[in-house]
Amino acid sequence: MVLFVLCFSYIVSFACSAAVDGIDEPVVPIAIAATLAISMALTLYAFLCKGNWKLWLGILVVCSAAAFVVGISLFFTHMSSLVIILCVLGVIIYGIYLVIITKMIIGNEIAGFPLDAPIIASLLLYVYIIRIFIYILVLFRGR
């Protein structure tokens, strides 16, 4: 797990250094603040919402299908508006994942991982938050 976190941290540091290359704006601190705000708001929502979180799975399927189509179309045309749409869909998709895994942790509904459930759940939370950060970083960078 330490090796995974170190490798993932290296990837994030590479993305951050590529994002600030050639610009004078504080893109990374703004992306960190936006990611923190989104993560805290979604976590608060997951704690306070008493509804059925499984209804979000339909929204997740629709957003994933839309992101797949936009991602495939980016192979053929490189339009900046499609990159923005893909990043927004990515933030929405991983935000829904963040709410779902948080609700699963709260409700003790993590199944399939008998002994390592808290470790895997925390690793998933880490990956989802970092993915949200990367998408926001690309949005603020404008590439």
C-alpha cells in the first residue's frame, strides 16, 4: 500500500508540475481549495442525507456513458469545450463515487472485503479525491 501511495503521489506531483509550466497563476492552490471544498461538501452530504444512496447509481451510469462518448470523440477532434465537458463529468462521476463509498463506510455496507475493508475503503476515498483534484486541475489550467 505504501508503494501504491508513493507511486500515486509521484503521478500527482508530475501533473501539478505540468499544470504550472509556463503560467504565472496559482493554479495548484486554487485546485486544492476547490477539491477540499467539494470533498468536504460531499462528505457532509453523505453524513446528513438519510435517503437511499443506491438511487445515485443510475445517475452514475448516465454520466459514465456520457463521459465515455465524450472521451471517444476527443480521440478524433481536440476541442477545448469537449475537454471541459469531460472534466466536469469526471468531477461529477468521482463525486458520486465519493458519496457512495462514504455512505458504505457509515452504514457498514462494505461487502466483499472481509478483513481489509477499512483499508480498501480509505484507499478508494484517497483515489477518488485525487481524481477529483486532477480533473479540477485540468479545468483551471485550461488544457
